[in-house]
Amino acid sequence: MIELKEVSYHYTDGTKALHEVSLTITAGRKIAVLGNNGAGKSTLFLHLNGLLRPTEGQLLFNGSPFTYKRKQLQELRRQVGLVFQNPDTQLFSPTVREDVLYGPSNLEWEQERIEQAAKQAMEQTGVLEFQHKPPHFLSIGQKKRAAIASVLAMQPKLLVLDEPTAGLDPYYARKILHLLTDWHHEETTIMLSTHDVDFAYEWADEILVMKQGSIQAFGRTVDIFNKPELLADCHLERPWIMEVYAALQIDETQKMETIPRSKPELLEWIMKKTTKDRGNFTERILLK
């Protein structure tokens, strides 16, 4: 859908936010973008939606060079939905319902389709119950979900979220994870930035690691988190599930594909191990 070719971007104050970034985004993927503050994650996302134009390099949209003309920008923003980190910058209507209706109302859809898309997005995000409330009366978690609903209602092919779990407690962060998992399907791609490596490990198909405006690595989630030098260089930690798995692993010859990706998978693996080889497993735990 979207390809960046050696894209660099300089802000007006001279800050070089992106440096020769080349990236191809295909359909049906769940991509987590990791990196410290200032790594270039937000600047990258603003390019995907056409809000920023490369200082150098080129953006390709559906295989063709992007010209940034009005008609092409409209088409890009129909297919690429961007959810900002701060929901207050995205929610501006008197009520949540009006905010969610705003996007699809500008897509030349029939009114019935607009209403249906808005209702479905509010149901998916759990904001239907307070759809008539002003956004400024909502909690940060409710605002985040309302902002996501306003983009989901446009039914984008690429959903881009800038730190959707930032500022949320574990309960609401988990709700966002389930929401994105439920919404994702083979024709859509979801791309999000996060500082939560545990969230990224459990949710993403692929990990994109950025540092100082450059892409350091892009690949399968388990592969990326099995690169200790990369993690150390980019100041990232291994997910706790991988740490526990490594600490308790008895059979060192097991393939990477068997590494648990979630807490239930880890607990299931532990139960199987304790049942199969209780003596060696207990001894290994005591040694640790």
C-alpha cells in the first residue's frame, strides 16, 4: 500500500527527524514501532498520512509516486487513518457521536452507511454508552477510545496509532490491545508506536525499531527480541515472557517458534514442562 524510499525530513529549526528511511507496508500486518523519545516515530507516522512531506526521498502510494495534490491527499487519508497520541488534538466536536460521524460524513457515502459505520465503530471501541457526552468530560481512557472510534468509522485500510496505550492503566491498555486484535483482519494493517515492549511482543506480527531518525531493524517479533546487541544499542528490554521462558527452559534445542507469546501460553508451557519432567524442572528452578 505505502512505500517510503530513502525519506529524510528536516524541521524548520534544522532538526533532522528522519534519515534515509526506506520502508514497505503491506496489507494484513500488525506492526509495532519501538524507539526512545526523539527516535522519529511520530514524524514517520505524519508522513504516512501525508501531513508531512519528505525533505528528501519519495513516498509511493499504491505503487505510484505521491504528488501531494488535493485529490491524491484525500484518497490517501481515506485509506490511512491516523490516531494522535493526545486525543484532545483529535476530538473537537460538541459530542463524541458528532466526532465519530465527522470522518465518514466527508467520504461521499450515503447517510445510511455513515450512520452504520459510526455506530459500529462506537460499539467496537465501547464508547456507545457515552456517545452524547462532550469529549472534555471523558477520562483519558475514554478519550483514547473515542479518538480511535473516529478513525475506525472511516474504515481505513491502514490504521496508524501514535502510542495508543500511553497514560493508560493496565486495564485500559489491555482493552486497547483486544480492540485492535478484534478489528484487525487480512485486508487491513495496523501500525502503532509504543514504549511497552511486553504489549508489542504479545500483539505484533512485526517489530520496527527506530533510533535517531533511522530504522535499525524490521522483522518478525520473536526474531527482533532475540537480538540482544540490537536491544542494548536501542535501549530496549526483552519482554518479561521471553525472560521467564529463557530462565526456566530445560531443553535448549527448542526452536524459536515455540516461545510463548502471551501469559496464557507461558502458563500452559510451564504446566506441560512440570508434568513431563517434574524432577529436572524443579531442580532448574531451585538453581535459578
